[in-house]
Amino acid sequence: MTDPLERIAAALERIAPPAPAPADPLAHAAYVWRGTALAAARDFTPLPLDRLQGIDEQKAALVANLERLAAGAAAHDVLLWGARGTGKSALVKSSVGAVQTGGGAMALIEVATHKLDTLPALFAELSPLPRAFALFVDDLGFDAASDARALRSMLEGGAEARPDNARLIVTSNRRHLIPRDIAEQSSAINPRDSIDDNLALADRFGLSLGFHVVDQPAYLAIVRAYTEAHELPFDATDAVGWATRRGGRSGRVAWHYVVDLAGRHGKKLQSH
């Protein structure tokens, strides 16, 4: 007869099975950092770089920096900031994909913003490896300057600074990562200190790339590139009407329009 404790233990294992084994950090193109271990990304299929329109300078700068990192040369941590839907996240993935296609020994690791405090453990795991890693933190922002101090230390000069084969690639809708009103709230105490604290984190990134609101010609160029790639008809009037109803133009709005257009024509699209 089975021991009751063994039956209870077996039942608990079925309810909460053991965590899967960590992914091999040298075997995959992209990963997700779970806070304690790496998991292979299920479907890393970045857009070709030429699909991204209107951001040629940003493309060239980010790819060149990642190529240096992959080659073992000095490279910057990168902040991509600006308007929503302008291609920041897509550019990060596409640039890593382009470096990999060119033979660079590099992988993307996505790190959730609420797991930043676990970065030292990730740094320790990556440091001895013969591969470069772009640590992708998407849509980062802090509610208070004090929340950003640990990350500032990791970026420059701290005891747990990131290793030479890893660099942070961060996207944010805020240029300085901390809301302007935080500085204003404390300005009565010491305006200069407040401004310095607000800028201190953004200044730690050696490469800062701005992304701005898309005008109509750029929006239509993005739509055209998508429709040509997916063999869909291009109708400028229809595309502009979609953007008008959405209340704005961006790369994201262009993609949503193309998804709608493909649906109207009975076609299936891969997620971009």
C-alpha cells in the first residue's frame, strides 16, 4: 500500500510540475529571461531590416553597434526613445536578426521590466560564454528617480556592472525614462539635484536614438512596404482613412491596417 505522504507528494508534483531545464545559452537565436533561468523564445522571426521605413539613420547606428558587440569590440548600451508605434521594438529584433544572418555570434535576451533586479544573476551566467548578448528591455519607465539607481549602477561603474559580452538595449516612450513631473514635484527642495537625477539614467547610455511621430508620406511608405511584401493591393486613400479613424499615424497603425486589409482579402499573415 502506498504511503499517504508519497501520494500527497505525487499529487503536488502533478499540480505544480518541476520547472523546465534552463535553455542552452549557446543554442538559440533568442531567449526570455525568467528571473532565474533562460528559456528559448518560441518564435523569433524578426522583420527584414528593409521592411522598416523612415528610420535609416537609427538602423545604421544600431546595427553597427551590435556588429561591434558581436565581434568582441567595444560597444554601447543603447536607449531607443520616442513616440509609440514608431518601430523601436521592431528595430531591436530586426537588427539582432541582421547581425545573426551576417554570421555574428549573438543572441537576443528579452528581460521584463519587473525582473531588472535579477540582472546580476543573468550577468554572472553570461560572462564566461563565447557569445555576445543583446539584453532587450522593452517599454522601460520609472515612477521615481530612486527606482532607477540600481540600473544606473549596472550600466556604469557599479560592483555588478554588466559583462563585456552583454549590452542593454532599452526602449522607452520617455526620453529620460522618468516622468518630468517627478522633477517638478521636488523642485521646491533642490531644482538642480532633481534635474540631475532625472537625466542621470538616460546619460548612462552611450547611444541614444530618437524616434518621432510619423508624417503621412512616411506612413504610406511603411504601408506600401508591407503590402508589397505580402502581395496585397496598395490604396493610399484607404490607408489614410484607416489612420484617420485610428487618430494617428505610426508603424504600428500601418501594420494594423495591413492585418485588416489581409483579412478583407482572405489572407493569413505571420506576426511581425
